Amino acid sequence: MTGIADDPARNTDVDRAIAAVRTRGETVRADQLDRALSELDAERLTDAQREAIERLSDRLVDQLLAVPERRLRRLAADGDDAAVERALALFGSDGR
């Protein structure tokens, strides 16, 4: 079985899948951040408060996506191309 480091095509596919997952996570994060800031009357927040809320949203997305990303890389390294294809399909990066 070829490892991910030995197969540039597989590496590209898993990178595309992870990028698609990250893009979706960032879209949701930005939408929810905007919603929260509007609910909090963002004009009344200090710069420090706004930055703290933004950092919180970044950390939440990073922590939520860290395990799936590691798992996807591991599956790809183990030759599970179907898992990578499913991730591409689920997150809209399957070329359709």
C-alpha cells in the first residue's frame, strides 16, 4: 500500500478535502460571529471585547475541525480513498 507521502495525487485530494472542510468551517464561523456581534450591539463593544469574541470563534472552529482533519489524513495515508472522496462530496469540492 502506498502512503500519502508517496502519492502526490492522494496528497492533493486530501489537501483539497481538508481545505473544503476548513472553508465551510470558516463560512459558518463568520456567519455566526456576525450574528453574535449584532445580537451584542457590536458598536458598544470595546475593541478588546470584539477581539476576544473573534478569537473565541477561531478557537472553536480550530478545535472542532482538528480531529476530523487528522482522521482524514490518517485515512488517506492508509489508502482509504473513498473517505477522501466522501469528504470532498460532503463539503462541496467534488467538482460538481
